[in-house]
Amino acid sequence: MSVMKHSNVPSSRIMPANPPAHHQRPKRRESLDNVYDRLALSLSSRCPSPVPRPHLTDAQTKALEYVRDKADANSRHESSRLLERLRKLGLKSARDVARCTNWFRSRAPIIVHVQLDTLLKYMTTDTEYRNAYEVYEKMGSTFKDEHTGRKQMENESFGNAYENAKAYEQVKYGVLNPTADPNGVFSCSFYGRSYLILRNEVRSRATIAATDSALDGRLATFERFNHILMTYSDAELKAVAQVATDQKPSISTDKLFHYPDYTEVHIHGPLSYSRDVERLVVEPRYRALKNDDEIHGSNRQGEKGSMTGKEFWEWMGIFKKRNPAVQVVWMDDGSEVASGKGTEAQQTVKKQHVLHDVRSWSYTKKQRPLILNIREK
């Protein structure tokens, strides 16, 4: 091999153009920051384009921008540590890491626990899910006067964006179901065991907190959330990874995400039943209700309510008729159906459940699987 004329390097030390394998330099390990940034970039390109979201007021837009600005730096600061934790928990390949973060970003269900004993009758006449400020306003009092601590917390969390906002502008609360538990998030069941599954488009105007935001000020968005995942215990993070990589279809939350360590979700803007809700998951205790049965309950605002079995079936039928795009399913009819994780092909009916009442729900092969339909006389 010829040597360059003016080179000072001895010819014996010049490597050939195609050196033998044992002479090749070991590949330099890519930094964790570069790996994560590359994964994040690929994930963002795969996320579905959001549908046009409802008009947001200045207060709502300001709150979103405030959280996004803070979350960006906090998330980047934790990217390397999160990737290292995921690898230690068994996610060795870049593909598995990408599936885990993508699950949290765009697939883990956002749910709102509801107490149907008191809420269902309002769901038949109202078009939107209302926040506590609106509920108290209808009751003739103000939420700000009753809960000054909550108002102060919201001012700190959202940069005083909602300080002078009207009741309908205020944030609405939900929770992330990161392990696709068909029973919802156990530590939030005191809000009601039934729950609404929101459509993915809501993510573009949602923020999240590491725990109940009244106790923790760490906020994030569904674009920048590494610092939220870093607050998970090893058991919680491993459970999320197992569901995200399809090792398990779902994992119960009864021993995970204990109160107040659930992932709180804040929805900025209206929450329409017809536009923003994908499913209503109904707890099993209503399944055997007879017309003459009477049930009692109370909501978080202390409002007590009761209804008969006949009212329940009739109100549910009205809600379904007013919101045909919302699927209504029983909680115990399969984890993939209730959690929203399964595909249409996976949502098959294994057996029919026909109740005694002529207005009860039954499954029909002509309808979409596992949708609860009202049978007419």
C-alpha cells in the first residue's frame, strides 16, 4: 500500500482501507440523551394528527402554555435517568423503550370516574361533563368560597391563568389509567366506580400531575412527561412497561398508584359527551337491577341522590340515544374492551347477556361488539 509523500506517520502504522475485523475500533456507545431524543422524534412523527379541538378561551390557552414551558425543561432533565431505569427494568431494545413511552404518550386511557347514582339523570339532559365550579354555581354557592385551598393550588399550578376565569372555563379533572385496568384506577374509585374513557384528541389540551395536584406541583403534558414517569415506583413503572409491550393485556391498580399517587389529568376546555367521550364503562352492580329496586348514593360535593332500577334503564337509554357515538359497556366484560386497549378484531363477544327486563341491554351481532343497546317492547 502506498504512503502519502509528506506523511510523518510510519507506513507500518497506517491501517488498510478495509481493516480486518479484529483491527476495527469498537463502536462508540451512543449517549442516552441522543438515544432518547431520537426515539422521541420518531414517536412524535407516529402520533396521529389531532382533530380540530374546540375553541379555548384566553385563560385556558394561557394555562396550557404555562405548563408546557415548565414541562419542557423538567422532562429533558430526566430523559437519561428514565432511559436507564427502563433498561434496568428489562427494556433492553430501543423498540421496547419506544413502545413504552408511546403508550404513555398516546394510548394509555384517560378516564373520569363518575357516580352514576347521582350523575346519570343529569347526563340525560346535559351535553357536557361539568366541573366543580359549575356544579356549585348551580347549587347557589361558589366553589372558590367553599374550597379556597383548591383555588390557591390551581393558581400555583397554572400560573394564575384561572384566577378571574368564569366557572365554565375552569379545569376538569380525570386520571390516567396507565396499566389499562378494566376496573379503572382503584385509588380514585371513591369518585364512583363507573368511568368515562375520553377520546385521544383530548390529549392535545390536557396536562398531567405526578400525584393529586393538591399535594404536588409537578405538572407535564403528553409531549413532555419524563419527570412524571420518574416519580413512579419500580413496580409501577415495570407494570406500565409490561402493558405497553403487550406482555400483559392489563394489570390491576389495587396494589399500585395508591392515593394520592395516581396520575391526575387536567382537561382544559369543554368536555362534551358526544365529541370527547369514547366509552362509558358501567360497574357490574347495576346489571341485575330490577325496575322496583332502589339505589342511593352521593357525590363528592355531598349531593345525595337515588334512583329506581326502572329510572336507571330509562336514563341509560336516553343517554345512549342522545350520544350514539359513545359505546356503553359493562366493566366485567373483558379487560381489553373496558380499558379501550383492544382492537375491533379483539373485541369479540364470548357469550350473550340477556337480562330479565324488556328494556335491558343485550348484545347483537349486527351491532358493534359489546355495545349495550336498549331493546324496545
